[in-house]
Amino acid sequence: MRDGERLNHPILEQSFAIIDQEIGNHSLNSWEYAIARRVIHTTADFEFAELLRFSPDAIESGMACLRRKVPIITDVGMVKQGITTMVAKTFNNFLMAAVEQVLVADAGRTRTEIGILRCFEQYPQGIYVIGNAPTALLALCDRISESNLKPGLIIGAPVGFVSVVESKQALARLSVPQIRVEGRKGGSPVAAAILNALLVLAWENL
């Protein structure tokens, strides 16, 4: 099952064709565009073609990790649910949501923040997919800056107004493979779309 048509529903392929017609000029290479196109499909927002940022080795590192069945850690359950089907269709990586690892948060800290740090202790070289919680992304970045271990990939796409931009700026300062969404935009569907696009790329390019 290495045919992209079998991974993507025919209606999705029709949507991709419309996006191809309407996207206009952009500076993305073919793999970057495949990721941006899936995000645009998810959001109906062409601005994401300008907001996505890729470190030089992000896509290659992400695909290699997926093929090696490196664990995938999401910040919240919505991101996890958004990628479960595609993970099952492809490499069947171990999948967990950080927020589900903590029942009660400590004072002044979120469950997702605590959970992501626990996950990093277990899987420091995992794939981290953040689509909701900037506190989790900030905590992860702080921990990585103090560690000799680095994740195989971080997808940084939290959404909102409080600490969101700051968390993405913290990620940008790290020398770690990363795909991030600049500014306030993002969200769980966006983070899931990025990871799903990577799964398809990794599967099609075996």
C-alpha cells in the first residue's frame, strides 16, 4: 500500500487539485508544498503557505523517524485523534497524548505542560506534535535547551493569543528539526495535517 491515492480519499485529491489551481506563486519546494497544501485543505486558509517554516533537515528527519517507528507524542487528544487513522495506515508508530499522562496539574502549571516533560523523559528523541498548548511547547523548548538529547522533529503549531508567539520564537531559537507556524495561527487540525502529510510523504517515498 505505497500508492498515495490509496492513502488520500478521492475527494481530498479533488480539493488538492483546486488548491493547485488557486495557490499562485510561492517559494515552497515540492515536499514543503505537499505539507502546506494539506494544511490549506484543512483550514481553507491560503495564508499558511506563507506562515509555515521548515528547518533545513525537518522533513527528511521527520520521514526517517516515522519509518523507524519512532514514538509520536502530541500535546492533546484532538491532535492524537487527528493522526490515528493515517498512522495506522502507514508505519503504526506508538502514539500518545501528553495531557493524558497527567490527571491533576500542579499549581501554576498545566496538565499538558507537565505531561510533555514526562513524555520527554521517556522518549527524548520522539516526534513532538504541538497544536494547542503553548505552555507545553515552552516547557519542551526549555528542557531541550538544557539537554544533550534532541527530538527527531518538533511540529510547533499552537494557536491563540497568550504565550503562543513566544513559544514559537523559543522553538525557532533551538537547533532541532522543526516545522512551525509563525504568528498566532495554528491549532490541533493544523498540527495533525502537518503530521499526516509527512506520513504520506514518508510512505510514498520509501
